[in-house]
Amino acid sequence: MQHLGITGGIGSGKTTVCKIFETLGIPVYYADERAKYLMSHDRELIAGISTLFGPEAYLEPQVLNRAHIAQHAFNDQEKLAQLNALVHPAVARDGLEWQTAQHNVPYTLKEAALLFESGSYRALDQIIVVTAPIELRIQRVMARDAAKREAVEARISKQMPEEEKVNLADFVIYNDGVRALIPQVLAIHRGLIGN
Ligand code: ATP
């Protein structure tokens, strides 16, 4: 069975595209969501985070102190790298377990915003990149998260430029408001199932 990755910058429409794949019966592993869960529930990861950020890292057992982590990790490149070095292998392990538990499906999808940046694309067979014009992404995220333009732009500037992701992709889905998503998803799906 093939295991594919799906990625794209903030607001490119990854999750929207994944929902379409799910309607076709394809199981999707949402790595970013799962990472948040594991940070509060994986015993080994909890121990690592507590060592890195001190006992204040948890408000109570299984409740991560996000404000504390954000304050210490996001202005300190070293700490952020150390946090990623704990979280990425934990998600990789968990994702692998999830993949092996999938049966009777033609392929699986792993959705992650930082698939290339984290290096986790290497463990996947093929990569789908969802891409949209930057202005449209900004507008969509501002509307979805009730966020300010500057905040969205700051998040975008921390990610690998979308053109680079497109260059590394096996399949590209254009979510530009002109080309419809469903036919693009169906074309990839049919190619993968050989039909
Ligand atoms: P993030 O990385 O922030 O999780 P994402 O890549 O998963 O973002 P989505 O959440 O799928 O992106 O899309 C961002 C917003 O844009 C959502 O509110 C979604 O409903 C909307 N959106 C995505 N694609 C379209 C489209 N083709 N037409 C209209 N709205 C869209």
C-alpha cells in the first residue's frame, strides 16, 4: 500500500482537500492535530517537554501550558529546535503505527503543514502539494481565524515558500478559486487506484 503526504502553506486548503479524499474512503492522518494530542498524552513526550520547559510546562497532568511553551519556544530558536526534535519523532512513530493499522484501502494520506521542513516527507511514497495565490491564502485565513493580516503574514513568512514546495511535489492541486478542487482530487485518486 502506498502512503502519501499532503502539504501546502497556511490557508492553501490542505484540510479542505483532505475532506474530499475522505469522502472517497481514503483515511487521513492529521499530523498537526495529532502532534497537539501527543504533547498532552504521550508519556515519553510529556517527560521530554517537562525536562525542556520545566514543571510549568503542564498546568495539570495532560494539560499542556501552551502560553508557557509559546513564550519560551517561539522567541528562542534553540528551544524551538529542541522541542521539534522531541515532537517530530513522536509524531513519526505514531503515524507509522496508524499507517500499519489501515487495511483494505488503496492508499493513505498524511496531512502536515511542515512536511518538507520537518523532513517527514522522506518516509512517504509520494507528495501532494496544495497551492493557492498568497493573497487568497491571507484572505481565507483572516476570515477563518478572525486574524489580522500582519499575524497571517508573519506565519506565512516562517514557512518554506510555496513555489519550492510545488517543485518538490509529485502532484499539485491548484486551489486558486478558478480551478475546481473535486476534479483535481478525482484525477489523482483515479491515477493512484489505476482506474
Ligand atoms: P492551515 O495550514 O492553516 O490549517 P489549510 O491549508 O488546511 O490551512 P483550509 O483550512 O483547508 O487550509 O482552508 C483555509 C480556509 O479557506 C478555510 O476556511 C476553508 O474553508 C477556506 N477555503 C479553502 N479552499 C477554499 C475554496 N476553494 N473556496 C472557498 N473557500 C476555501
